[in-house]
Amino acid sequence: MGNDSCSIDTTIKANDPELVSKSARPEGTIVDVNGIKIGGKEIVIMAGPCAVESEEQLSKTAASVRAAGASLLRGGAFKPRTSPYSFQGLGKEGLEMLERAGTETGMPVVSEVMDTRQVETVARYVDMLQIGSRNMQNFPLLKEAGRSSLPILLKRGMMATIEEYLNAAEYLLSQGNTQVVLCERGIRTFESSTRYTLDLNAIPVLKQRTHLPVIVDPSHGTGNRSLVPAMSKASLAAGADGLLLEVHFRPEEALCDGSQSLYPEDFGMMMRDLGKIAEAIGRSIHVL
Amino acid sequence: MGNDSCSIDTTIKANDPELVSKSARPEGTIVDVNGIKIGGKEIVIMAGPCAVESEEQLSKTAASVRAAGASLLRGGAFKPRTSPYSFQGLGKEGLEMLERAGTETGMPVVSEVMDTRQVETVARYVDMLQIGSRNMQNFPLLKEAGRSSLPILLKRGMMATIEEYLNAAEYLLSQGNTQVVLCERGIRTFESSTRYTLDLNAIPVLKQRTHLPVIVDPSHGTGNRSLVPAMSKASLAAGADGLLLEVHFRPEEALCDGSQSLYPEDFGMMMRDLGKIAEAIGRSIHVL
Amino acid sequence: MGNDSCSIDTTIKANDPELVSKSARPEGTIVDVNGIKIGGKEIVIMAGPCAVESEEQLSKTAASVRAAGASLLRGGAFKPRTSPYSFQGLGKEGLEMLERAGTETGMPVVSEVMDTRQVETVARYVDMLQIGSRNMQNFPLLKEAGRSSLPILLKRGMMATIEEYLNAAEYLLSQGNTQVVLCERGIRTFESSTRYTLDLNAIPVLKQRTHLPVIVDPSHGTGNRSLVPAMSKASLAAGADGLLLEVHFRPEEALCDGSQSLYPEDFGMMMRDLGKIAEAIGRSIHVL
Amino acid sequence: MGNDSCSIDTTIKANDPELVSKSARPEGTIVDVNGIKIGGKEIVIMAGPCAVESEEQLSKTAASVRAAGASLLRGGAFKPRTSPYSFQGLGKEGLEMLERAGTETGMPVVSEVMDTRQVETVARYVDMLQIGSRNMQNFPLLKEAGRSSLPILLKRGMMATIEEYLNAAEYLLSQGNTQVVLCERGIRTFESSTRYTLDLNAIPVLKQRTHLPVIVDPSHGTGNRSLVPAMSKASLAAGADGLLLEVHFRPEEALCDGSQSLYPEDFGMMMRDLGKIAEAIGRSIHVL
């Protein structure tokens, strides 16, 4: 910043791990998820339900997000739940539904893997493996996923510093997998009016320090659907390469995180606004 | 959100204090700072140095921010500093310089007041009183400022919840002063890659809960000038009614917070980008 | 630690401000509050109601804490309250009651001052000035109190780092007042099962870095009377020089913070346990 | 608290999960680790190196902690490290060393398991399985460990609320394993003078809400050996049933966390002080 010769350059030059650091690939990495390119000029929208619940729920939600401009379909089959008595996901059956919904709509699919023993199975059904916030420092899982040939969506730990986050990504790259997308999803702070504090500062910080693409999950980050449109627009304006959004065809019946899931019609309206922000910053939303 | 009759409305309906709550004035409040209107369709940019240091520093910085599109001039004469041995501001002399710079450039001026005994004096020189983050719960100061006829810029405490913030504003309104602008400026979290964690979630949350205008200070919020453009754009996209920015004609010589102050030329470039974001959301930047 | 010649000494040697740093007075400071010595071998218990509410409430509570072994009487006359509509304290009338209760019981009294304009008045009635958590960085107040000849109880800001805390104390010492007692009272974190997170780590950290006495306020720190006995014992075991405790003769009728106020009989029982902990660490509780 | 009939009872009555909640077993659970009973009147000290590094390091450290009064030997064979390039532990070879050192000294051993695929293997060598802070919400691991017949040491996540912590323990109990010990080890806050903020408030809070034994790890909690003695004493005074401590025969040569490891002679001195605190609260330190 600044073209004065005696300027103080405040661009962050941390001693980041080798493979993820910006200097390793100053031009940036483009991650290819079955043809969808993340990290380029086009912004990629991933949307879908928090959890796969049924054939109907998934196919209706998938069709609506596809129609509104999403490029990737998300949906959890293995769900990390605070309580052992909460719905834990449909497992392999959920993965099968997800694969079918992806094929029907032409969208690549992304789903979470929580256990080293599941990596191979999940990898057979999805186009991108997601490692969730609670597993950001599950090092055996990082190593196992890093050995997979699939691209990986690595969410930031809700209590992880940027430095720890970059080191977690380094675990993946150190196993040979270079197709990693980072995702800010809210950190834990004293503020309780939002479920987490979505830390948009992480976007420009990560962009300065690493060559990996950076997306944002405002659904988990805020925990409140009424805040998602504002934070989605802000994420793009701050430089995010994409968004991960929860949409449910009937949020009031969702088995998981209904209060943060957008209604399909709200998602559609929001997509139009996001298109305008993208244009204002010289980018565009990827369309299938 | 959602036009389904059985939708779960997640819009926040907290039990907020009476005078500041959205329901007290659903149409929103427009604060008038000597003719500059904050809280309407136009976005207002306040800029200037962290501290008034000299006639030259202030007049050169003021002229440059005026030329680039700022509408209000900021500058601290009484500075809250962590150490008693740091530069504490020029005091009354600084206020005089600020008043002159405002008159010369045609910009209303805003400056911080830290002591109940200073309110009257500061009010003679400025167009808007600022109450800083460390004084957000300095209740005698809130009461004294609330009795002033000047508009007030109340910054969020770095440790304050939204609920406490609204209660602090209620102190001002309860004294009869309705001309209050709120300002998110970063909260304290475990993350150390930024000086504070600028909490943009506060923008839509405050917009749902209060009728008062909301602006953002990305300079203090990040503590790093290289992050200011991204976070400024994000603030507008999230719905902020204005920005409070630090600009210094020579940041490397600043007596206070130089690393977060923009160079005038960077400020100018950023203003052009902000104009595009404003347009994308159907607003515009106020110009003098 | 360690008598090995090649040991790594982990004792903290921060670049702390000059007057408060341990090296300025390695033998430690003893603060004398009208004959009660804080910072020596004897542990000092300060107790009383959060707020002075009435002659009866204060005199009954004072008598009971005196009987159970407290040496100083606390009681707020000017109360910093989140809401402008909450009880704000009895003001000067409360100070008069406090002075009388102190005289009757033979206990020095401590009370909070919130406004630079009140310092002189409060100082006429009390033996020790308290600066509360929300005013830890109210620099004009620190300067004004630092010019007083009374000893000062400076509470840690609920979001202040140890470094900032020591700098706040430096403000007091730089004005010539060396009689300063520090008080850990809980910091703000994500954990919500306690009102704040009482940070007992601050005790040994402060003891390594400064010569000033350190006490703890487990009443505000936890916000829950059922946790006060355990945290009081732990504070002494960690090296605190005293405790600041809320006791109310009828907590269920308290105008302020009743749920964290001890019943007199619980306070009495706790004092016996504290005596045993004090003995176990080679100290004793000061008795009048 | 309080014997007044109209007292406000502030004892915490949260809606905690069924199996771990205090009401399920008001008399408390005693966990038996190969004859060592945790949760009774006797306080149990677990000590040893952070990581097993060599036969010599382990056997010398084990002998010294045994001599000074520790009852259980700790030592990591699989280490969760922030960077993929840091020492990751000796794996199975480390477990073999640990088993031998346990046999030689007559101490049961505890070691961390990080991967669902390792549970069976680790269980063959140790007397108690440890689940680390970063895996507190690794739900597949909790389920797998819960199916083991070994007692489990479940550390609190550095970002976990008490409620989430109790739910994580519920995962273990819901699989049939009732032998679970909880361990506070520091949470992440804004304060940077300690590595984490050891949250001793968690001790009385957990004691009110669950029947499971609670111990504390002041080594990780503070990250600084000079703070360990004060925080260990405070932990016992607050009601902890035991301590988990890092001791290394040569901390300056440790491959992991040397700055928080006690020298054997410091550990010995501290044990004598801990005995006095235990006595003051009517308990004693278990000796082999």
C-alpha cells in the first residue's frame, strides 16, 4: 500500500508454513471441483441443507438453489452434534442421496468427513471433502484427507488463530494434496447476539498470507438467517472467493440448524444482490 | 425474511431499552451534523488523522481527504493512551487547529471528549462529540454529553456486548439528546493477527434493534492499513451508514497509530471503490 | 525456578512501565489503609454490600462482616449501572452512611469514584478510593485519583490485558500516589456459565511483574454466590493478598447484584475455611 | 447456600445431559485406574513428560515423580502438534516405553489417543485413555473410546463451554463407559500473558453439575512453569480431585513444551506445599 518510497508497508509477512504461504505461489491457487473453479475471477456459491434428511428435502432444496445460481451442492451425511442424542445424520444413505441429487442437478457435491475410517467411503460419493470446524486440528484426519485425491474444504476452527489455521492447511498440503479451499465460519467471542462472531477480517488477512482460495460460511457464522444476506454481501466485498450457505426448502422442519437456513425465495433474492456486489468489485458469480 | 406464513422469523426482538429500540422509531433516525445527514440514503465518510499533531499535518491531511470525498473531519485533541508516557494530545490548542481546518475546508469536525469537565470546552470547537471505546460505560460522561445539544458519535466498547452498547446509547437519549450515531470499532478476541476483531455482524444486528445510524471504524478495528480497504468495502456492503477513517499525510511520522493510517493516495483510490459498492446497494457517497 | 545452572528461567520479564515494575521495588509495597496493611504477611478481607441501600442494611451487614473477621468495609454510593433506569446509588447520602458505619465498627471504608468531579467529595468520606473495572482506562480519572493522598483500589478492566492493567496503575503512580492495590475481578470470555471468568492466573503473573499488592473479587468475578467460597480459597492459595467480597444481610432484597452476595452466615463459615488455607501457606488473616 | 427459608439458591441447575448430571449420581463417581481411586477423599497427582522421548528421559522422570509423590505416570506417544513439521511422538515405540516405565515404578499410565483406529492399540499399553483438548468434540473418537473398558481422561476443549464439555462426556457415558475423569486445561481468551487462561471457576461449576471427578492441568493451562505451583495450589483449594502435571528431567532439552515442564526438584518442593493445602481442606494426597 502506498507508493511513497518511505512508506511503512503493513502487509502481513508472518513466518507462515512453507507450502501454504503466499510466497510459495504468489499467483494464487485455483481449486477445481469437478470443473467448478474456485479462486479465480468468478465467485462460487455452494448451497444446500445443513443435513441431508430425506430424498424429498434434498432434491427440492437442490433444485431451488441450482435455479437461483448455486454451483455446488452441500449437505451433511455425517453430522458433528454437541449432544449424542441429536440427529447424527443419515450416514451412507445420506451420501447416496447426495450423489443422486448432484447428478440430477449437475452440481458437484461437498460433504463432511469426521473419521479417518470414513475418508475412503465419503470420497466415493462426493466431489469435495469437507473438514469441519471441530476437526480443524484433528491431525490424523488431516493426514488421511491430505492423501486423498479430492479437493478439500477446510473450515476454520471456531477458536483457531489464523496461524493455526494455516498450519492445519499445511498438514493437507504436506501430504501432497494442493487442492484446498479455506472457509471462515465464525469464531467464539464474548458477544452473544450472534451464535459466533463471523470474522471477515480473516478474508484479507488470509489473502495476504496464503495462495489458497478463501470462502465464507455466514450461516454458521451468524446462526441467524436474518443476518445472512448482509454478511454474504460483506464477504464478497471483502474479497471472498465464494460462499457456503445453508438453504432448506422448509427451515421450520429442519432436523438441524433451521434458524440459520435461508428459505429458497430469500436465497434467490439474495443472489441477485450478490451479483451486483460482485460486479462492483470487478468479479462475477459463476453460473452453471 | 420469508413470505411463508409458517416461517420462523429470526429477526432479533430483544428486550432493548425503550428510547433506542427500533420500535421507538421504525423509520430510523437521521443525525444532522451541521448539515451533513447521517442515516439516510447517502453514506458519510469521516476522515482525518488519529491525533491533531500540528497545523501543517492537519491542514494538509484535511485538504486531501476533502478532495477525495470525505464530508467530516476527524482529529483527536485529547487522546486516551495506554501509557501515561505516550503523547496525550494537544488539548485546547488541538481543538483550535481542528476548528480552523474545518472552517478552511468546509467540513464539520468531530473530536473525542474524555472527561466530564471537558464537555463544555470541546463542544465550543466541534460539530460532533465523540465518546471513545474506553469510555462507552463512563456513565457520568454519557450523562454530561447527553445534556449537550451537539450530535454524538458513540463508539462501541471493545469489550461491550450489543446489549450493553444499546444501554450506553440509552444513557445519552435519556438525557434528551436524540442525535446519536453508533460506531463499531472492533472487539477484543483471542485472534491476534489483527489488533481487534472488527465485528461487522454488529451492523445488521444493530440495524434490526435500533433506529440509530451505524458507522464503522476499520482503522482501529484492524490496526493495519493494508486491511482497511477490504473492511471498508465490506462495511458498506453490510449496511453501514458511514465510515470513520484514519488518514495521515505522513503515516510514518504519526505520533499515534501510524500503522493503521492510510496514505492520502490510498484513501483516494479506496474512495472510488467505495463509490461502486455504494451504487451496488442502491446508495451513494455523500459529497460536499 | 530450578537450581540447575542451565535451567530455562520462565519467570516473566516483560518490559513493564517503570514505576509499577517489580524491579522498582523488589521487596514489594505495603499499602496502608488507615492502619490496615495490605501486601504483607497478613491477608486482608474487605467485605460489605455491593451498594449502600439504607442505614439498616449497611449497619447490619457491617456488624456481621466485622464479627466474622473482615477488616475493611466496602459499599458503593455511586454505582456504574448498565442501564440508566437501574438504581444508581445513594450518592453523597450513601457516603455519609458509609462513614458512620465505618466509625461504628472501627473499619476503614472503601468506595468507588466514577467521575473526576467527585474525587474530592468521595475522598472526604472514605479511607480508600476504588476505581472500577469500567473505568480502568478512564485516564482523566486515573490522573485525578493519582493526585489524591488516599490509597487506591484499582480493579482490572474486564477486557484489559495484564499489560494494560499495569499501565493503568502507572498512571496513578506517575501522579505521585504509590499506595495502589490491584484487584482481579474477572475477565470477559466466551464461557457463559459464570458471569465473568475470574482469572486467578493474574495473581502469580502480577506478583512476578509488579511490587503492588494483589487482591481478588470473586463475587463479581463469578456472579454467583455458590461459587464464591471455592474461588476465595483458591485466590488465597494462589497468593492473593486479600479479598473483596459482597455480603448482604438480605441478598434476596438487594437492589444490585443480589445473586452474587453472600449471606452473613455463609461468609462466617467461609472465613473459617480461609483461615485454614492462609495457615497452610504460612500466612494469616488480619483481624481487627 | 444460606439457611434462610427465603434464600435465593444460586446453585447451578442447568438442563444437563442425563447420564453425566449430578442428579444421576449425587454421591459422586469414583474412577478406578488400576487401583488408584480418583474422586474420593484422596487427591491424585498424575505427572510425567509431555511426550515420551527416550527410554532414559522417561525412566528418570518417572522415578523422580514417583519418589516425590505422583501416583500416575503420564506421557504422550501420539502428539497433536500445530505444525506437521514438529515432533509427532514416538507412536507404538513410545507406548512400549511407557508400559515398561509404569511397570518399573508401579504407577498406572495414561496416554493420549487421537485416532479412532488407534484406540485398540493404545488400550493394550495403558491404564487410562486420554482424549485431548483438540479432540473434545471429535465425536467418532468419543464413541470409540466410550466402547473401551478403560477409564478415560477427557480434557476440556480450549474453546468449549461447560455445557459442551458435559455433552462430550455424555457421549462417553452413552456408550456404556462410566469411568470418566474431567480435566480443566485452560481456555482461549484475549489475555496473552499466559498461553491459555486456566479457568479454575470450572472446578466448582462442574462439581455442582456433574458427579464425575474433576482434575486440572496447570502446565498446559498456563504454559509457564513459574506459574504452575501457584495454580496447582489454587486448583486443590478450589476443590479439584487431582492434577495433571508436566515434569521433565531436563526441560531445556524437551522436544515439546519444555517451558511449561517442571524440574523434578521443583515438583518435589511443590508436592510438599500441596500436601499442606490438601490438609487445610480436609483431604490428603494419595501416595502409592
